[in-house]
Amino acid sequence: MKAEQENKSQISVSTTASSRQVDIFVQFSGYKAWFKFFSERVALFVYLLTGAGYVLTANYCLTNGSKDLPLRQFFWTLVIETLFLITLRVMDDLKDVDTDILAHPERPLPRGLVTAREASVVVHTLVTILLINGIVLAIVENLACGLLCIATTLYYYAMFKEFGCGHWLSARPILYVITHQLVVLLMVLFPIAAFHGASSLKNILAWHAALLQFGGSFTFEVCRKLDPTAHIALGTYLIAYGKVKTFLMVLFAVIIGAWASYVMAVEIIMWPFLGFLLLTVIVLFAKQRAPGTPLAEGETAPKGHKTVELICTLITLLTMYIVPIKVWSGVPKTAMRTFS
């Protein structure tokens, strides 16, 4: 009887939330509602920190030890990188609204703070702004920089549309995470072209700087979803694949980061941290309950995965800033690996 009541309640919440999504433009949610949406869902400081890491890495990966930082390119690309991340946040909330109705009903879209149509308008407005910036960059800076800005925007939009094969991708979480992390390469190559021109894209260090960020982002994406009690509707990698395959995904991402850090000659700092992360994941999985096991009534939620997430967050942050730190610290040019 209790189960039936819970099912009816869930269906009722789902129906109410869905109807709120369709009922758009009948009455605008209001600017205060959207301000609340952004204050709840957009971690502006984190986005600026991430964008600055990508942009500074892009500038310093090819400077041969120079500490110069062209301010126009820095601030322009930083604003665009931040807009990329804000756009992604709104896209993800809109795309995942049906899942959030079940797993996160407290979020703005499921609870009806703003509507799906309004969110769609915001997404397309941000995409238009980014495309215009790409065109202007192609004229003011260089063609490669502008095209990479446009390519990154279009790739984000393709992600939003799940590349036209959402159900097929959802059934293949490994392929899903790879396709959704490849955009990080574009996000780093774009400011590299802004700072150093189109010819810089032929430099192996440029690609490995991007690969370093790809490895860090990939690792974070997997390690932030290691809660064994997560709602099954979320379809996390741990629940979809189990501990062994999830660990192999983490290992794959760490190997990418380890190789890129070697090429960028920062392995002496990065490798111990990456090794420590692998060790903490092994310890976590050795003690962790079976994935997908719900909590019993009154049972305390496990917290071990939060520790791994924190460690991974710090390592990802280090990945973003290790190249600038190396240059700022005055490490001699001879310490840089070169390839001919």
C-alpha cells in the first residue's frame, strides 16, 4: 500500500513538473526567478577559475619561459571560456530535466522556478553570442582562433542535442563520456590560437597542453560520480559498469594526464598526485558497498566517495595551473622537453 502511494506521488510530481515545463511564455517566470536560477546553478567563481586555468595554460605552454601575458587576448578569451561553461550548465539542466524530476526535484527546472522554453531561449541566445564572438575573433585576431571558437560552440550544441543519437549513446556510458569530454581539447586550442596564431597548432606542446586538460577533466567527470547510493535514474558510471570497469576508466584518464604531464615536463609534480588518486580510488572501492544498493531506513549515507571527489578536484585544479606555475616559478627553458 505504501509503495503504491509513493508511486502515485512520484507520478504526480513528474506530471506537475512536466506541465510546468510546457507552459512557457503564457507567463514569464520573471527576472528574479532567473537570477535565482543562476545563483543556484551557475558557480561563477569556479567557471572563472576553470576558464583562467585554460587560458593561462594556453598562453604559457608555448612562451619558452617568457612571463608576458597579452591582456586583450587574456580577458577576451576568459570571458568566452566562462560563457562556454555557463552555456553548458543551462544546456545540461534543460537536457536532464526529466531525470532531475526523479533524482533532483529540488533543482530550478524540475520544481518549476523557470520553464524549459525559457531555458531553451537562454541557450540559443548564449550560442548566438558565442558564434558572433567567433566571427569577430576571426576578423580581429586570426582565422584559426575564430573558427575554433565557432567549432567549440557548435560542438557544445551537438552535445546538447546528444549528437542526434542520445538513446544509443546513453546505453554506452564510456563512449558517452569520451564524446562529451573531447570539447576540452577545443577549449584549450582556441586560446592557444588566440595567443600564438594558427601556426602554433602545429606544435606538439600545444596539443599536449590540451591533452593534459582533457585528462584532468575526464578524471574529474568519472570521480565525481562514485556514490554507490546514487539514484538509478542518474545512470552513473559506477552503477552502469561496476567497480572494476569504473576503475579502468579512471586509470585510462590518469594515464592520459600522466603522459601529457611528461611531455610538458611537469611530471615530477603531477605523477605523485595522480598515483595518490589511484590509490584512494582502490581503497574506496575495496571498502565500498555494492553500487546501486539503496540506503536502509535510518542508515547513514556513505561519505568515502566525497573524499575521492575532493582529492580529484584539487588535482584537476593543479592540472589547470601547473604550466603557468612552472613558468612563474622561473624554471629554466632547458627543463622543457622539445620535439623536432
